Amino acid sequence: MSAEISKNRKARHDYHILETYEAGIELKGTEVKSIRAGKVNIADSFARIDKGQLFLYGCDIQPWETAGTWFQHQSRRPRRLLVHKSEILKLEQQTAQKGCTLVCLRMYWKNRKVKVEIGVAKGKTHTDQRHDLKKKVELREAQREMSRFNRR
């Protein structure tokens, strides 16, 4: 049972996703309240390995309005992702390849905990993006023709 909080739609358009991983995220209390209110943006989020730990950068969690001034969190601070050490080593090997990066794909609830899906991604060229768009249009037209044929 997982309810989606936020999705990075731009990621699948701009990158080939080679492999996906599920990670927990280290949050403060006011951040969780803001996430429950739906004030999250992961459009420009990416992950990076620093000193043997995995961090999420660019994730924008807006401050919670009713919190006191000293309990407030920074909206775009780096947040630690919780994964096993073996997965960090595997991710480090995969991102060492030329052109590979770690992109945040979506954020969701799983058993009352916030989880992040990160993907090992390789950038698409402009021609790849056009080819994917063309394939999507052809599939949509084929489905339209099938539904038109089945209505008769």
C-alpha cells in the first residue's frame, strides 16, 4: 500500500532509467507535516554520494506555516537517504561510468514512512527524445483506431 506524494515527470523524458532503488529519507518533524500538506517539489532533485553516504539535493519541501520560528527547517537542504552500504557501493560503481547520474523519480508513502525512488540514469540526446515522442504518438493513434474499429 503506497500513496504517491510527488513525481518527477521530467526525469523519464530527459533520461534513460537503467535501474531503480528504493530509499528511506531522513526528515525533521516539520518536513513530514509539510509533506502531508503536499508542499513538495522534486522536479530538480538528484542524489549524490558524499563520504560514503547518499544525499538528496534539490528537493524542495516548503516550510510548515504553523511551526515556531526556531523549529522551522530549510526548504532546499541536502537530506540523507537511507540505503544499505552494499547498495551505496553498487550505486557508486554505476555512477562512475561516463554519463550516469542518480535522479529522484518519485516520493511516496509506504507503511506510514516516506520513501524515495531513485534511478540510475543516462541522459537522452535530442534525437532520442524525438524518437520517444514519435513512438508515443504512434501508439496513441493505434489505440484510437482499435477503439474505433471495436465500436462498429
